[in-house]
Amino acid sequence: MVNMNNSVTTAGQSNYVAKTFSGLEQVLAGELRAFGAADVEILRRGVLFRGDQRLLYRANILCRTALSILKPLGDFRFDSKDSFYDQMRTIKWTELFPKDKTISVIATAHDSEIFNNTMFVAQLSKDAIVDQFNEAFGSRPSVDTALAQVRIVVNIQGDNCKVSLDSSGEALFKRGYRKMGGMAPINEALAAGLIMLSGWDKTSPFLDPMCGSGTFSIEAAMMAAEIAPGLDRKVFGFSHWNDFANGMLEEEKEAARSQQKPLKAKIIASDLVGKMLDITRTNIMGAGLMGQIKVQKNDFFSYHPREENGWVLLNPPYGQRMKEQDIRALYIHIGDTLKNRFTGYRAGIISAELDAMKHLGLRPKNRFQVFNGPLKATFNIYELFEGGRDDYVRSKGRNVESQKPKAKSQQPKANSQKPTANSQKPTAKSQQPKVKNNRTI
């Protein structure tokens, strides 16, 4: 029997799961609390929270670090393919969305003795859903694996299944401004999270000297001007649900617009490659920020900023992007440039070249473990100053020993009981299961 206790709480309130990158869970939790979410709980690659329908709309409009927001429908145990199908049929699908909508099922399976092919999980789930519609109306939703209006998320762990609706639809990191991308552009939600982790105060100068397609600069400008990342989105996943309240959505959008303010910080996007600057300008225009971000051609290694006491964020090339280049020499050069030309700044650097980071010749003030797509990376924050570090620390009235960097990670330890972003409650298993495959139907 499907357990609905994890989906509905008090009257008008429901549980939701916001998914994010590993390493940004605490940042996302802070965002959700600021929006009014209750019972916020950190998961692995996600955050569980409680709220009403209005909060769901607000979170989809305002969250900068969320990838999607799921509404759990329930969970159940099964011991065969037939029992799985029967349990899926007990969910009241006809009460959730109309029969004329297109659907897709996103399925994952971990450690299952019954299902070794997630394509079959998705197919069987789809059959249960459309059979219920056929029985009730004599017609059924059609399947669209690419642009489905209603997305159903099915997660199997052993003999347990959790079922959710994706309230966001298209992934929330797709703000709509990126008309063109450079080589391996950083994800918008990840970029926003790194800016938040950097501690940027939204008023000091912000430099993006290896700007690529301009993502850091655009996200910083949107953040400082309080421009909601989902404000221009026409349709969300919940727009196709039976309980969709368009008036409520428009009220939340108008509330978000009322929070916008003039951009005070000086934000500079620069690159050595003219083509990348053209891409950056196109994306800035797509974000409605033309004239708000200064774009200029500069070689980072000969660049000496006129602005004082600002922040500089770097996403240097690494891994496959480097090909035959000398990674070690590059990072030595980056470190020397920061020390000699950016005194008084704070620098944030993300890289999957963990060994190469040691060649910067800089001691990080903070270190965060994150994932850039499938790549395990580190995001380090450096305070750039003249003279010795101990003298600098003492000048700030701090204890030298207390300033030694500690690795910060939002990921659970191997023996922890942290639940995953696709679960509603902690599970007894502590080890992260291996994903066999992920399919959509």
C-alpha cells in the first residue's frame, strides 16, 4: 500500500524536496528558510522542506541554487513487477493532472533484484498511469520524452519505491539568458552557489577575468539587483497540474519584481578571446543587463585592476579542457598573478585539478568540496595581501592558529545516516548505492 505520510502534512501544507549540486545543500537550505520554508532538513544533493502551494511557487521563482523542486506523492514496497504495477495504480493520478497533458517518467534504480533496467521501470510506471486514465475517461495522456508537460520521478532503492512530481518542469538552472555557450560553461545554479559561498557582499567590485560565456558576472549582477532567476519563465511543471492557481503565481512574480533594485556593484567581465566576449555580450543582453556589466578584453596575467578591495572569481581550464597544456605551470602563473596584481582582493577558484591547486602558492581561508557536473572539485577562497600571512592575520585582530583552513563539505560522512535528495525520510543504509542507469520514457 502506498504510504502518503511523507507527502502531505498539516492542512494546506506539503513536503517538498529541492535538488541541488553536492556541496551546495547548506546554501540552498538558507535560501529556502529565507523564503519561509519550515522543517528544513539537509539531504544528500538536496533539501527537504515543508510549505504551502504559495511557497512552492515562490521557491521555483526565487531559488538560485536549486536544480528542481519535487513534490513527493508517496512511497511503497513491492516484491514483484506485478505488485509494483498495482501499487503505482493506487496513486490517484487522475486527480493530479488532466488527461490531455503529455507525460514522461524519469526512473532510477539502485540495488534492485527485480528491476535491472530503468527503461522497464519507466515503461511499467507509464502503463499504470495511463491505464488508470483509460479506465476513468476512455482516453489517456500521451508520452513526450523530450518536452513533457508533466514529469513523474520514480526512484527505486532495493524493494522500496518513492514517487514524486517535478514541480519545476524544465531545470531551474535554465534561466533563459544563455543564448550562446563557450567551452564547458559553468552551470548557472552552481555559479550562483559559488558566489554565495565566496561571501561577496553584493556592493564591492566583482571581477570575472576568465569570463567565458559570462555566467559568473550575470549571476552576480542578478543577485545584487535582486532579479529573481525564474521571473521570466512562462511555464513551470506545476502549471499543468489540476490545482494550478495562475493568480497566485502572478502575485508571487509581482512580489519578486517589487524587490528589484538598482545595481550598485561594479561588475567586470573580461577575457582574452574576442569570441568569448561576443558570447558574453549576447548573454548579458539576454539577461536584460546590458550596460550593467562592463565587458572588456584583457589578458588575466597582465591585468591590473583599478578597483580596490573587491572579489575575483576564476574557473580556470582543467581536465579535458586543458588537453596538452601544462596544468602545473598554469596554476603557478595564476597564483603569482593574484599575489602580485590583486592585493586587497578575495579570490575564489573552482577546479577539479586538486593537485594543481597546491601550486598556486596560496593558503585558502576556506575550502569547499563541490561537484562541477560529474567532476569532483574544490572551491577555495583566498585573502590576497602584502607581506606574510601571520602578520596579516594579526593585523585583523585574529588568532593565527584559528585561521588555518578547514575543508568544508556538505556531503555526509561514510558512516552517516543522511537521506538522499530523492527521499523523504532518512534510510537505514549509510553507503551511497551504485546507480545502474537513468532513463526517461
